[in-house]
Amino acid sequence: MALSQGLQQKLLQKLSPQQIQLMKLLQVPTANLEERIKEEMEENPALEQSDSDNDDLSAEEIKDEFDSSDEEDYDLDGSDDEYDNIDISEYVNDSDDDIADYRMRDDNYPDPDEKKSNPVKLETSFYDVLLQQLGMLNLDEKQQVIAEQIVGSIDDDGYLRRENSAIVNDLAFRQNIITTEEEVEQLIGLIQQFEPAGICARDLQECLLLQIAARQKQNTAEDTKTAYILLDKYFEEFTKKHYEKIQRSLGITDEQLKGVIQQIIKLNPRPGGNMGEVNKMEDYVVPDFYILNNAGILELTLNSRNAPDLRISEGYRDMLKEYERGSKKDKRQKEAVMFIKQKIDSAKWFIDAIKQRQNTLFHTMTAIMNHQKDFFLTGDETMLKPMILKDIAEKTFLDISTVSRVANSKFVQTEFGTYRLKFFFSESLSTDSGEEVSTREVKKILSDLIGAEEKKKPLSDERLTELLQEKGYNIARRTVAKYREQLNIPVARLRKEL
């Protein structure tokens, strides 16, 4: 095959560094934005945060020195020509960076409050609580190490989900402690006596049995004894609510069975869930948006944390001024000027990305608020309209992927509670009249129907389908079953109560 040369024309899409940086910032929730800014300031000494507060200045009084409308290529090779073409005045203008234009909050931000500090919880971990009780046991040094290994293997719910053999191997390989499964089991039995009852169980059945056994020491009622027998011998039948079979086997009446069930439902299936406190970001929901109903007019504001007062370091400006006065022939001086220029350009990119992030967040949330106006005015979930990412993308003239990044991990605080932005997105379902309604509306009605049903005779999926169709919703039984599962509602047989 002969070699040949040819010209080809291709159309490729290449993301600029600014676009990549903006996409990453869009995904960052407000709760983590401060940490992201601190990371950028640590990497780039030319970027700093001002201590002054300039929120009250208007847009006309603020000079936009970070306008990136002119496309510039900042890939530097350190050549003499490039150095000679640098306009130092662009970097040392005394009026630059005094105030960032995106700090304007006339419409987008609430009035600044006095600086508030987040509350810090005084915490005692679940592990510490167990170790405190472990210290009350009279154990030798080897048993103490084994017991600590067992406690460390207990998960946050209070269950020990590792096999005894795995614990023996962990002790042998990691701590050079030789033990047996029998010795481990003996210590597990001691730990299972800790408070709250049910700790260190291997499964739900053992957890409930431990709690009933602890209750029997204080309460010798017949219902408690029967509950222990039921959980020990008829646990599978109980989980499947085969009450008739349980009654025949135990020879008890309906009233006695009700008393036994009351004893069981008071038990805690997650004994470690309420024990100790763990510092998790999920404990605090920081809303990215606030929506206020002002006499029927919805007002949208962004969380003030979205507007950090960033600017270019004055120290870097002063260095450039010194270099401008000095000789431009020195090689080290040229390298220093190029380095400073890179850092200042990088800082400008980041500040401009923060500005674009706020604009994108505000415009996207405005479109969502206008689309779901009825809900934000009333708080009624049945007023939610069908809405998908494409609908908001068309209104904001943004890409669907951009809208998806905004909706991800973002929260909005309303008069009716705080919601994830994803909550407002749902598919549509047609009614008999041809009108499209949100599937979330159907789920709300389905949940209400199940909530109002007679628990002795719960509604089957077929009956729920009929009731929804009577209300004008064209829906199939399998769709009802799918929505019920999404709502974490069990089938009719498992919802039955005596």
C-alpha cells in the first residue's frame, strides 16, 4: 500500500480550562463551596479573600475588571516576545479588584447579617460508649484486645456482621494475637449484655431476642414470654404476617396475639442508631436558595455563602510594579514576571467562574420556581407540574448537562420545608381529559389512599388501580406497583394489622 498525504477538515469540540473549572464548580453545593475556595487560595497565592464588606454598592459603582469576553490564550512558553507583549498596566491598575462585581446582591442575595458561626456539636461516638462499658469488665490483657477488636467490628446500627473466623484471622495477622472462635464467641456473649439491649447481634432475629430477654428480667408478663417464643421459633412466619399459622401453633387468641405484637413493635431494630453522636455533613442541610412568598409574589435569593469577597492579592500587584520600574533584560526577572502573570490570570479565571456559577444557579432556579409556581405558593405536592431537565434547559438556554449539575446536591428552603432540587423533576402521566399531570401528584394520591385504608383489610394493587382510574388517571396495575415500591410501601399482605 503506497503512502499518501491528504488534507482533512474536522469539527471538534474542545473544552477550555475555564469551562472545565465552571462545570466542576457548578456541582459543588454551597455547604462545600468555602472549602473549595480555601483549596484554591492555598494553591494560588495571588487569590485572597477580603475582610471588608462591600455588599451595599450598586452595579454602576463597581468596575468589572474580570470581564472575560475577550478570548485570551494563557498558555505561556516564557519566550522573550511573549514577555515583551505583556501589558503590565492590566495587572497593576490601582482600581482593580477593590470590589468584585458579583458581590452585588440587590436581587440575588438576602441582606447581609452579622457574621455567624456554625454550631459545633459536643460528640461522643458510638465506639467510645461501648469502650466505656467494656472497661467495666474484668478482662485480662489478651481478652481486652480481642474484645476491642469485636467492638471495632460492630457497625453503626449495632450489628456484628463479621464471622468469628474472620475476627480470629484479623487478630492473628494484624495484632499477632492467637485465639479461637470459642473464645471470641464467649466475649461476644459478654458484649451482648451491654446497653442498649440488642448490641452485637448477628442478625435482626438475634437482636430482637436479646432485647426481649433483657425485658424478661424486668417483666415476667405472659405476653413477654410468648413474644420470646414467637421470635425464636416463628420469626419467618411473623415477618410474613402469617398470623393464623402463629395463632394455631401457639394456641393464643386474637387479643393475646395483639399484646404479643405490641411487645415486639416496641423493640428497636437498630440499637446502635440512637447511641452516641457522629459528626456527619448530612446532619446539617445548608440550602443553596431561599424562596419567600411576599403577598403572592415569589422572591428568590441565593445563599450569601455563594458570594465570597475574592480579589487579586495586592502583594502581587506591588511586585509587578517593582518589575515594571526595573530592567526587563534580566532572565530571572522575566521568569518572575511570567510566574506572577500566570497566578493572576488563574485567580481571574477562578473569580470569573464563581461569578458565572452564581448567575447559572440563579437563572436555573428562577426557571424552576416559575414552572412550579403553584407548589411554591401552596406547598401542595399535587400542584407540582411535570418537569424534566429538558424543560428547564429550553427556558434557560443552557445545556441539559448544565441543568443536571445545578440540580445535583442542591437544596431550596421554602415556607413549607427544605427540598432537593431533584424533588421538583418528574415525568408526566395523562388523565382521561388528556391533561398531563406529574407522577409525583399520582404518588401523593396513592400514598394518601394507602394511609386512609382500613388496616385490617388493606387495599390491593388492583383495588388501588381502580381507585386511581376512578379519579381520572390512566394508569396500569404494574405502574401502581412500581410507584408503591418507590414510596417504600409494602404489599397489602404485609400492611395488614390485627
